Amino acid sequence: MPPPINQKKRLGFFEIIGPGILIAATGVGAGDLATATFSGSKLGTAVLWAVLVGGVLKFVLTEGLTRWQLATGKTLLEGAAERLSPIVGWLFLPYLLVWSFFVGAALMSANGVAIHAMVPVFSDPADAKIVFGVAASLIGLGLVLGGGFPLFEKIMGACIALMFTSVVTTAILLWPGTESVVSGLFIPSIPDADGEGLTWTVALMGGIGGTLTILCYGYWIREKNRFGIDQMTVCRIDLGVGYLVTIVFGLAMVIVGTSVQIEGSGADLLVVLSDQLQSTIGPVGKWIFLIGAFGAVFSSLLGVWQAVPYLFADFWRLFIVRKSEASHTGDSISTLQNKPYRAYLFGIATLPVLGLFMSFKEIQKLYTITGAAFLPLLALGLLILNGRKQWVGGSVNRPVTVSVLLATLVFFGWLAWRGWLGA
């Protein structure tokens, strides 16, 4: 059983929202910055609704995952291993490997593009993307190895404060009109955009707020010693703030994207954006945006480097070593002395370098569509695991939650399938 919780301890607001800020800072990054910009450039404010819907649905998914973990004391992977079938784990592993390659390449690429926009020392942006992307990856690797969870949490909090303030300020300066924004938020439509409208809408919904990184929230709340269903209210507040930040950032990036036309592979995305911003809102506005954009993509890289190895370490323990009992502090999974954790950390920080030779635009699209394909599987898992009182007691899915999860299963499943066909 989980260790007892000190019920008398009163948490401050920033202590409550810590893991939610982590999920926002990790999910808000390459997917939101690049994909929202490309989508806004191609489709305009008409797809703002996709940001809102994507964020709300991912809140429901993460809330369901949290309910399962707090009610049972087990991660979702532990639940799949014990309550479903070992086959689930062996199907999850190849997906995790493919996703890790694409997300790793996308994050390195996005960081390379962001640094090139601030330090244009290379004449060819494609070369800058590779060199700076590798450098950002190695810095992230060093911070995870050397700083531990407390330093990681502080850096992520600083990054999200920086990126949220700067990007939202930029969007306000480039405001396309209240009528256009309200219409895009509440009247769903998918412009054709030379046959790519659906694909980029799928990519936008897949990129906003993360995909597979949703699972990492369970490990972060273990790091914060949150156990027992009595912690559910704290987690709902936490997640509400995290996904509100995510949605606002995504909306802001789509609005920024409507001000620019991106052609070619997109390796000069932020250079084009910043040059146009300078002509519109001056050099100060340009640098405000660039600093915030770098904060977004680097925090996303750092979050993935720190958190995704949890998943592999958990898989290794459950399906390779076949050890069902985990330390309730999370140390048996997250400690840097854990060999599977370290091995996956080094792998995700190095092997995706091969993806840097692909088109920036294409790697972003593949990353987000691959991520979107995970969401219907997660919805199905939560419908099963949280659907039986024998397993979760009073934390069983309510009818409204069941409806949302079914909608997520059908909607994201259909969009991901259509997106892959159009990719």
C-alpha cells in the first residue's frame, strides 16, 4: 500500500500546480510552436477550435490516468500488465521506440531552428538546425543527469513563465480581430488548403498539449509524493492550470502563424517569423518572441528527456524483469542509477540525430500525427481500467467521462487514420 499522507500539510498554489506546469512545459514545445505556426499559416484562425478541443480532451485523458493511479497505487502500465494482457506491453514497446525517434528528432530540430534564429552564424539554416539541435540535446542530457528532479522542476517553471508571457504578448500585438478569433474558436471548420487541411488539423490537435507525454504525469506526481484518492482534487486543480496554459499558448501560436507564409522545408521558420515581426512590432517585439520560442522548445526537449525514460524503465521492470512491486516514491523507476532509465535517456538524446537530415516541416508533421495515434488507444485503456468498481472503487468513470472518452476514441482514431493516409 502507498505510504500514509500527512493530511495536515497545506500546500501553496505553486506547490499544487508543479506537475501540471511540467506537463504544460513538456507538451508545449515543438508540437505547439512549429505545428501551430504551420497550421495558422496554412489554415488561418479557422482552426482555433482544434486547439481548444485538443486541450480539453487531453485534460480528460490525463484526469482519467490520474484517477486510476491514485485509486490503485499503480501506474497505467502496471494496470495494463496486471489487468489486461502482456500483449499490451509488447505492442506498446515498438510504438514507444518509433514515437521516441520522431519526437526526439522533432525536438532537436525545433531547438536548432530556434537557436539559429537568435544566433545566425550559419549561412545554411539546414546546417544550423543540425549543429544547434545536437548541442541542445546534449545540454538537456547534461541537465537531466546532473541536476535531478528539483533542478529540472525549477528550469521548467522558468521556461514556461518566459514562453507564455512572450508568445501571448506577441499574439496580442498581432491580433487578427476579435470576430475572427471567436469564429475560429466556436465554429469548427477545416479549410481545404490544397488538400492538406485535414492533415494539418490532425497534426495541430495531436501536437497541442503532448500525446505520449500524458503518461509521464503519473510519474511526476509520484515524485511529488501524491498517493491516495484524496489527492484527486489537488491533481484536478493542477491539471486545470496546466491545460489552460497549454490551450492559451496554442491559440497564441496559431494567431502568430496567421501573420506569415512558410514555404519550403521550414528550417528557416523562426527567421522568417522574427523578420516579419520586426517589421510589424519592432526589434524588441522580435526578441521577446524569439526568447519565448526558445523557452518553449527547450523546455519540451528537457521534459521529454527527463520523463519518457520513466516509461521504458517501467516497461523493463514489468515485462522484462517481471517485477510487479515498485517503490512508491518512484525511485525504482526514476533514479539515475536505474540502468534502463539511463540507457533510454542516452538513446533518446542521441539516436534521433538521424532525423535532423529530414525536412523540418515533415518531421514535425510525422511527430504530431504519430502522437495523435496514441490518444484513441489511451482512451480505450481508460474506458476499460476505470470502468470497473472492482478495480477502482468509487473512482469509476462517470457517464459524462465515458461519453468524452468514447468521443476521443472515435474522433482521434478517425482523424489519426485519415491523417496517416494524407501524410
